[in-house]
Amino acid sequence: MNHTDLTLRPITGPEELDLFCQLTYALDHELADDLAAGRRRPGWMWVALRGGELVARAAWWGRAEELVPFLLDVFDLEDVAVGVQLLRTAMAEILPADARTPTYQRMVPSDWRGKAATRSAAEGRMRALEQTGARLLAERLRFEWRPGTPVPSPHRLVFRPIRDEDEIIDLMTRVLDGTLDAHSRDDLTRTSARAAAIRHYEDELAHYRSPRDWWRVATRPDGTPVGFVTPARNNYNPLIGYLAVLPEHRGNGYIDDILAEGTRILAAQQVPRIRAATDLGNVPMANAFRRAGYVDFERTITMAWP
């Protein structure tokens, strides 16, 4: 394909959203609000045009108070080579030389491998990302709890609010021992458990919009902590943000009680849904969601740069 007539550039502003959405994805309906809120910026939304027609696009998401985007979550293309060219050009403009390259994340149907067109599109995007240096990090199951689903009552554990930031970071550090989470395992190849826990807290938990007194430490009746859960709201959904059992207490079925408590707290807020996710390889967590009545409705492909 001739690439000489390609135009690669960021959009000029919200007035070009119709152009940007000539290719489509499930997040398109959020773009206008994200631009207005500063979670997206015209300079973070790039297009590849040929004769005025959109042939590839990429958009990064970030927090309004930060100068560098946090996530690449919109990437669509009609040709792999064009997608590679667009990514390389945009990232060179958007990311400072010393910045961490944002992770790529894409929602796909649960049966994406079984449908030829869906699989071809997903694998085309992945090939383009690989040619810029990204590698598959994880495939995650996305779950949803819906109102009317029974909420089990915890029966073996006692729950109390998290005391403070130090306590949640200490617990997050401890649960990284033997974790099945691919993102955490990847972090541990580069940094200490405590540094990884602090980064996760600062990147995600610290930005939840909901009260921190929703968060719970699970204990045995004698007060011994066995795990924790952070039911929360982000900018888009109520969710089970982080749920874990301490290594020395795994294998006792406590995960069901902890998930039940997190679900109960959110259900009491009359939420329209509760979202959650876990890696495809984290079978114990996935099974716990299913036992609690959560529906596996979608998957997420995550790729990362070294």
C-alpha cells in the first residue's frame, strides 16, 4: 500500500470527533465527556488520513491533572503498516523521552477467537503493537454483577474499615507473594513488592471517586487479618477494585466471604451494576466471581512495552 499520501496528526478538538469516529469502538460514546473533563486531550487523539478518509486512529486516556497519558485504549486500523506508522509518530510527539510508555488495553468479546472477523481485527492490532515493541501482558475476564442477583452473607469472617493508607499499602505488599495477577508479576520483575504496591495504589486506588470507608479488611474472629477488598467507583462504573487473600490464608475459601462483603457494600448504594475483572489464568478468582453471581461478559487484551 502506498503510504506517501498519508496525513498523520492529532485532532484539532471536539469538532473533529465525527471524523475520529469514522472507525468505531465501544468507548466512542465516552470521548466527548472525556475531552470535556480533561481525561482526553486533542493532542492525545491521533488520526491517519488518506484523502480525508480515516484509515487508522489512536487515542490515549489520562488524568486531568497529569501531563502524560496513562493508557492507550483506542486503536483501530485498516492496515497494519499504517497503524505502526501512526503509533510511532504519535508516541514520539506525546511521550517525553523519560516517560513510561502507557499500557495498551482493548475490550474484546468473550468469544473473540471464534469469530473470523473479530479475531482478524484483534490480531491485526496486536501485530501493529508488537512491531512498536509491545508484548502481550494479559488477557483478562470482565465480570458484571446486576441488581436482583442475590448477595451472599459472609459467615466466617469479620469486616472492619481500612485504618489508613499505610495499612492498605502494607496489605497490598503482603498479597504480592505468590500472586497470580500478570500485571503484578510483571511489576515484580523490575521493583520490590512494596514499590509495586505503592505504584498500584497511586495509579489506581488513590483516584477512586468513592469514600475510602467502603474499603474493608477481612479478619478472623480473633482479629487476625486474612485479606481485604476495595469496593469503589471510578469515573465510569461501580467496581470491585482490589480483592485479595493473604498468602498464609489462601486455600480456605475466604475469597467468597470477602467478595460477598464488597458486593454487599456496593449493592447497598443502589448501583446499576458492579464491574470486576481478573486474569484468565487466575482461576480461583474467576470461579469466585461466578459463584457470587457475576456474569463473564467480555475480555480485555493488555499489552505493554518493556
